[in-house]
Amino acid sequence: MVHDANQSPKSNTEGGIQSVARALSILELFDDRRPLITTNEIASLTGLNRGTAYRFCQTLRKLGYLEEVRQSTFRPGLKVLSLAQAALGGRGLVDLATPRLQQLRHDTGETVNLAQPDGNEVVYVARLLNDDLLALRLVVGSRLPMVSSSLGRAILAFMPPDARDAVLDSSDFPKLTTHTLTDRARLMDRLKEIRERGYALNDQEVAVGVRGVAAPVLGAGGVPIASINLSIARPLSTEDLEKLTPMLLDAARDIGRRVESIDKFGEQVS
């Protein structure tokens, strides 16, 4: 049963405020593939009736969290951007890793990305572009499926088995391009190879024309806390890999050591 938004807020079964949860569920609908959403779409995706969905959107608009670009069509507002920047700016990992990522971009001449796991996705928390004309339309805060991206697979391959299986169980294995691997058994074989060689390769599985080489950033106990990759807009030769992967792996290990050394002395690292 859907309750009207004009009713007094009620706690849900987990002790939260239902109206807050519903408002946040609307904001969570927006992503790179869905930058604009209509009221009808929001109602369909959340289960709210159209009138309730519209009232929620208008409240969020008045508070600055949504913008109405045309009648009943919304996009995230500047308040959302401010929150995202505050959250990402407060992540010690980004500050810690940025000098090393800048050096990696300088040494390789390639676009360098840093991502962290969130559920069955990876979230871009740093992105240093090179001068290639062909680049993924991704920004800090963008998300990709773990199972499809080199950044995600580099993390998955080094996860404890139970955690890895939980991610796979919750993934729908989207086919982002004609090259995307969508078979779980084949992906498991791929993850074994990644673990053995230490890095993940992705050949046009996220975007046609773009290849990725990724390595995990391992924290205490060898558990992956993030991953870094090189995003490359050209075919990768054996010579390319022999040149690039040692620099990538060295940067990932260096960032991991920095994180571990700070954790060891009790300072907080996100």
C-alpha cells in the first residue's frame, strides 16, 4: 500500500522516517544513463502514485535538490552536487592517492581513474584525463557495474569469496556493448586469471573503442578497498601492456602502503 505524502511521517519497520526514505529513493534514481526523469517515470520506478511523486519532487525542488527543466521533468539540483563534493572531498583516500595518480598519468600519458566499491557497483572518486578526443562520459561520482568494468573486476578478483559471491548474486550482468561478458561462469574464470596476474583487462566491454587496465588497491589483510585503472582509447598491444602494467601495479601498491601506514597509526582513512 502506498501512503499519501501529505500524511504525517511514520517510522518504517526499520525505525526510519518513511517520507525521508521515499525522498532519497527518488534522488537515487538519477545516474549517467538517466540524467532526466519525468514524474510518470518516478511513479513507475518507486511505486508511488503520480500525485504523490509530483509532490515529493516539488518539495525537493523548493529545497534545491531537484530542478524542473520542463513540465514534470526533473534533474538533480545544485544541492545534490554540493553534497557529493563534500562527501568526496572528505575521503582521505582521494587526498592520499592524488599525487600518485598524477604521477601515473604523467608517466603513462593515459587517463587515470580511482574507484571505490559500493554494493555491486564501483564509484569514480578521482578521474585524471589525458588529451584523447575519445573519452568515456564519466565524472567523479559516476557508477559502473562491478561485473562489467576493469575497475570492478580488479576489486572482485581479490575479495573474500563470500563478499564476491554476494556481489555476483545481486548483479544483473548488463550487456553494455556487444563485447560485454555476461556469463557468470566465464566471469569467474576471468576473475581467477586477474588474481593470478594481478591486474584486469577490459576490451570495449563498457564503451566501444575504449580499453581498460586496472589494479586493486589492497588494504589491511589484502582486502581491496579501491582500484585504479588506465582508460585507453586505442587497441592495446603486448608491448603496451608490458610498458604500462608495471607502472600501474606499482602505483596501486604504493597507494595501498600509504593507506595501511596511516591506518596503522590510528588516523582515519575513508
